[in-house]
Amino acid sequence: MNKVLFILIMAFCLTSCSKKTKLDYVLLTGKIDNLKDKEITLLKTNRSYTKKIVVTSDGTFKDTMKIKSGFYRLISGKNKVVFYLENGYDLNIKADADNFKSSLNVSGKGAGATKYLAIKGDISSNLRTGETSFFKLKETKFLTTAKKIKTTLHQVLDTMQGVSENFKALENRNINYSYVYQLSNFKKFNKINDEVSQELKKELQKIDFNSEEDYRFSGAYYTLIGDYYTGQVKELVKTDSIDRGLASIKTYSKISNQTIKNELIYIQARMSIAQTESLDVFYETYMSASTDEKNNAKIYEIYHSLKKVSEYKFSPKFIDYENYAGGTSSLDDFKGKYVYIDIWATWCGPCLGQIPYLKKLEKKYHNKNIEFLSISIDQKKNYDKWRTMIEEKELGGVQLLADNNFNSQFIKDYAISGIPRFILLDPQGKIIDANAPRPSDEKLIKLFNELDL
């Protein structure tokens, strides 16, 4: 064979082989001694990804997965370890389940990031340890400690072996964001903090609040973005005199990074669309801002459900809900009276917070043409808890249990995704307000007065 041709063929083969061996997935192998479970779990910290990994009888395991880069928890029984993973990592994990933390050994490509995270946790804990809580330190001492943590982590990261340049760049910024987050928390917990306020103001001015890369990587950055836009929302509520939900949608619609905008505006829309006082404007603002088709379809569905239960339309009905007093009740049983409906559950703290106000209302309007109707969406497993709470808290009015908790058709018809929720109907069964004021809100008494109750 021609020598030149042979060399070219060999070069091609070597190139092909090198391309084949380049991983476009994560390879996890290892052995955990004394492990009783037959599987371990890999869980992304934001819970967007979960993978069960089979473990053999001798504790060994091997699995591959294509993932989005980020932080993951490897859960082995009661033991947990945090990893930073990227496609291309090849990690080997060895540990003893009986003494997991001290026996843990991680090696292979990408191991440096995991080792750094363990050191990072120890550094932060050691420097913050003391008789006084970190956020209750004297201001100067707090600033000194926070800066020392930041400086030490930068130094450790920059000298750490086996850590990719990509991770170093992201984590160096994350260390700074964590520092700013600590300053922000100190300011929230303490009234007098001139030094911290000045430092916080200076650091916030350095932050670009449109970094999608940092938004995905840094929990501290994610929180700071939330605080940043929450401040703008509060200002808009004051200046435009609009409800908080609509103010949030208008604020998030102006975010320049489309990915961040899509995510934040959708989360806010799911939470507040049912409470807004300007449903059509809310929906139109959302739809003009979001480009995520899956999210838009969900908001479209909620919007049209809410339109069906808008003011002066007949209310959806429920039939044969269990009545605590005995037997069953249906919505039609209350025709001829105004009906104030409380959607609640025994596990809902804000719901329980409204109970004292609701009891006062029931007493005040006892002889009026209005029925106070409480519908619990507790699951069947909480049935006894529901009955016990009614008895112990001496709940009045009509106490009913929905037929299928959050999945009850009546709850779906009103597009209820969060509780407590209050609904006011007229004597004909028409909707006066599908999102009526809470018992603790003075607007409710004003509304009752307008109805001449």
C-alpha cells in the first residue's frame, strides 16, 4: 500500500475514534458498600429532572444520561451529595453507606467541581460558626465575615484542579451573587445597617439582570432577580393604582431576555390570573410578551375558564357534596339567598388565618339573606382531620367536602389553583364576584352594604 495513503487512512481512523469516544452524555459509575436500597436517585436541584439508577447486590452501579448542565443531588438512602454535572463528565463514586460523608470519594472527569462544592460548604460553615447567628452579628463584623467568605471561595476555586473553565467562570460570578444575597438578607433582618446598605447599593449596580446563563446556574442570582423586579412591581402598584398581579405581568413583560421573561411571567400568571381585577388586560399583556407556546396554551385555557365564570353569569354547580351536619348538599339548595363560598383545606395556613374573620361575619349576618358556605378540598386521607377541625374550631355556616379535592369539577370550573378562594353569588345563582374579597378585607363589608344585606 502506498505509504502516504496508509498514513492518511490511519489519521482518519484515529480522528474517527477520538470523535466516537467524546461523550455527549454523563457517565456515572461507582460502588456504595453496605447500601440496603436497590437504587439511588439523581435529582436536579430545581426538580426538573429525576433519574432512578439501579444498584446491584454488591453495591455497584453504572448509568448514562443526557442532561442539562447544572446542580444535581445524588440521593442514597438518607445520604445526599451535590454534584455539578455537564454532558461529557465521566464520574466514579465510591462510598460506604454507614459512613457516607467521610468515606465519599469522587474521581474522573468533572470530579473537581464536586470536590470544590464540598470544600465550599465547609468554608462557609466554618467562617459563619459562632455563638451569634450570622445575620445577627454586629454590622461591621457581618461585613468582614461575608467578605472573607467571598474572598476565600474565589481563592480556592481559582486554584482548584480538575475544574472546567466554564464552571469556574459561572461559580466565580455565583460567589459574588451569594455575597450580594447575604447583604440583602442582613438588610431585611436588621433595621440599622448603613454600611451594609451602601455596600449592597454598590454591588447591585454591577449586576446584569438579563443573564440567562447565570439565571440557570445561580440560585442567589435567581433570588436577586426576583427581589429586583418585586421592587419595580411595588412602584407600579403605587403609581398606576392597579392590582399586584397585573403590575407583575406588566413589569415582567419588559424583561429583555426572552427566556427569563417567559419563565417569570408564566409563574406569575399562574399565581395571579384568577385574582386580577383586569382579566382581559392581564391576558392580553401576558400573551403579547410570552413566546412559550406550551405555557401560552395553559394560560389560554385558564383565561377562558375564568371568562366563563365572569360577573353576572350563572355559576357552575356542584351536586351532592357531603355535609358535615349530615347528608349531602348541592348548590341549588341555596337558591333564594346570597351565597358566600369559602374554598379551603385543613392543611392551608392562609385559609386557617381567615377563620376568625369568617366566624365574625357569620355572626354579624346570621339573620340576613346570605348563606356562608365552606367547601373543603381536602383529600380522602384527611377526612377525619376535616371533621375534627370543624368540631374543635367550632366552624359555623354550612361545611361541605368537595367530591375530588382540587380535581373536583366545581373547582376546575372556577380555575382555582390556589386557596383560600372566595366566591359571591346572588339569590338567582349568578356570579357577583368569582374572586370575592376575603373575610379580613374591609372591601367585603362595603360590598355587602352595596347589596343591602
